[in-house]
Amino acid sequence: MELSLDQRMPGQVLARGVCRHLAGHGFVTVEEFVPDRGLRMDVLALGPKGELWCVECKSSRADYMSDSKWQGYLPYCDRFFWAVDTDFPVELLPEETGLIIADGYDAEILRMGPEDKLAGARRAKQTRRFAQHAARRLMALRDPEARLG
């Protein structure tokens, strides 16, 4: 069952708008993707040319300041972005990262994150993990009682 916007956490609301926006550019997305043990990306987006973008959604200054893992995501994506709402103090965010302004309905990319292309082997591995993650999510929706190894 889908949660309404008022039932979601603030970061989940931002993620929804980001995913909707990126879908309009030919991307498919998964939320709460684990690229490696101890890491969890808010959104991982797979683009039409196979590019992988990581988007971290920050709902407040405190949320951003408590994030000590974001640089650990860089080896798993071609571009990195922060997604925040219009009230967020964007001057806190590193200028060498991408910036997306979002709400629960849409988003806008204000600053493109610099491209740092993944090595072929890592891209292949992450793309497989993306596909497996998405397939497990779909299976869980269709058959909640299934064993999902």
C-alpha cells in the first residue's frame, strides 16, 4: 500500500519528487539502495545511457550535518547530487556536488554534479545489483509472502 505524502518522512517526500523528475529524463530509480555493506543511498538512478546517479535527500540542516557517509557513495556513481527543498540553506552543500531542489511532486536540477565515470567492471556490478534490487521490490509487492533471498 502506497503512503500518502503526509505519511512519509521529509526525505522520502523529496525522493519522490526526484524520482518523478528523473523519470521525465528517461531514468529509472530505486530508493534506499545499498551499494555496499554499511552504505544506503536515498536514490540511485539508472539513465538511458547506463549512467548511474546518486541522490542524497536532506530535509534539514541537522540531517545534512549528521551525514558522515556521503563521500562513500562517490565510488558507486557517475554523478552525485544533493536534493533539498526551497528552505534548505544550500550554501552548506559542497559546490563540487550536484544540487536538486525538490518537493513531493517534482524537482529541478540547479547544478549538475561533475561526472566521474565508473570503471566498466564496477558499472556492470552496480547495474546488476540495481536490477536485482528493483526485481526484489517488485516481487515483494506482487507476492509479499515470497522468500526473497
